[in-house]
Amino acid sequence: MKDHGLISYGMHKYFGYDSFMATYQNGEYPNLKFLPGVRVEFIPRITGDFVKDACVWLRENSNRIDVIYSFHFGKRTYKFIREFEKHNKNGKIYVELDGWQTAPKKYKLLKPRNLVNYFRNLYILRNAFVVTEFNENVEKLSKSWHHKIGCVPNPINPDEIKEFKNFTERENIIFTSGRLGTHQKATEILLNAFTKICDKIPNWKLKLAGKFRENINIADEFFKAHPELKDRVIFAGMINDREQLINMYRESKIFAFPSRFESFGIALSEAMSQGCFPIVSNIPSSRFLTENFKFAYYHEVDDVNTLAEKLLYACTHENEIENLAREGQKAIIKRCNLEKCCKTIQKGLNLNS
């Protein structure tokens, strides 16, 4: 349900591609039911090294593929492209970069210390349509890399878009989702902020969905320090059921996203598309998705006190945030439109639409 599947789905839906994802059989893929027309082909696990096994698979299958869709600069993408081109001279290549690879400090990515990496990255650029996920640095990046970089945001599944649900029909819930306890997600910042204001908003709850970081249980640690909040801070666990996750967005009024960094911020775009009002940290992906915080409140990274203030203000000014959430939903659906994303890809690959 991330870009891997949604772009494949969109290319099938709007351009008639026979879209499939090639991978090891890592388990069941229940969410395929939400992407009609997309399938999975399993790569035989011969050596246990995915790159080696994928290259063997490409030798045998490249001639029946029109477009190969890969991710990130790096050795594996380089090997996949080389293998694909050996066996399909007419094939097209589409490479998507994570947001972190196009941050300002990564502008020199094409000129690493290792010359092998330099020429490998240059090869990918010259042989593929390369895009990043948000446009804040596209112009500077293209200039720095001497190559036009496209912009294709992670799309929203149009089949999941619903009418705005009024706040009178929602619960007083501040919601967040992600890998709880990781440095990236800054879960402790959100928990600390809530404890500072919980007495002033007694009718509000904080709900956190996601798995805990290995070897740490934030819930146990938090409730040892704050046993009085057991009924108001809810750790919902990992939500694998897509419909259940969508319902969690739609029952909540506020989505808190205090991350220290993100590549794109899929959870934020999903929450906004379901009408949640976002309170976010000041990072590039959140600026992009909220149109420079036009539809959100923001705080600086790690600023617990400001996050607490923004949460308190939002919880006590529901009419204001509901109107912003309504407009934010429209804006994010337009910005992350799947058909628009796929048209950009089709054009970038120089294919007839």
C-alpha cells in the first residue's frame, strides 16, 4: 500500500499495464485485494542473497518487461539495471529516490569518496528516469547533479478516498502511527508533550499505533512513570488490517507527527487524506505535504514545550482545526493524486499515453 504497490496499481489502472511486483515469498500479501489488477511474482530463493537471486530472475524475465521500477541509488539498483539492459535493449527504467537521498546534505551524492560509487550513480542517472518524492530541492538537485530530476510524491489510493467526516462524528483522539520508540519517530517527545497538558484536556486521549522498537517496550516504561494515564494513552499495537487503520484515522481529530526526519511521511499524507488535522515537526516532507504548514500547526524538532502548546491549542479550538483539516484533505488528495503521478512517470519515460 506504499508507492511500490500504488504506482504499479496506477500504471495498470490508467495505462493498462500488466503490473506486478517481483520479490521473495516473504509471507502472505493480503493487501493485494485493495489493488485489483496487480499481482506478485515470486523470485526463487536459490542463494538466499536477494540481489543475486533477483539478477538470475532478470536474466530469464527481462525480455517480457517493458518498464522496470526500482528504488534508491546503490549497488543493488545498479546491478538490476545492468542485468535488465543486457537482456532488454528497448526496456525503460524508472528509479525512485527516498527523500533523505535528496536532502541538502546529500547534494554531493554523485561525488562520494569512492569513484566506483560515483560512476555507478552516474550510470543510473543517465540510463533511467529518476525522481524524488517531494519538490523542495528538485531544482537545486538537478543543477548539482547536472541531470533533470523529476518529482513524483507517494500517491494516495483513490479507492480509499472518502468524504470528509465531521468532527462532531469523531472522538477526541490525538493519533500517531509508525515504528514506535525509534529515534526517527520521536515517540517520547509526543508522550512527554501529552503529559504536560493532559490535565487541561481531560476529555482527550492519545492513541499510538505501530510496533515497538526491538528490545524496548515504551508502554511499560511510560505507565511506570504515569500509571494515572492508563485509560487515556492507548498503545494499539501493529495494525496490519488496512480497513482498521483507515477507520483509526477517521475516528481521530488530530494526527501528531513529531518525527526527527522522514523520507516522505506516508502516514501523514494518509491521515490528512482521511481528514485528520496534522501537528507536525518542521522537516522538509511535512512542509511539502502541508504546503508550508498552511493546513497544519508545527513545532521544531525535539521541542516538547511547543508541541504541548500546539496540541493544547488545537484541542481547545476545534472549529478552527476542523476547517483547516477539511481544506487540508482536499489539498493532499490533489497533490498526491495517483493518476497525476502516473502521467508524470509515463511522460518521463517518453511513452505514449
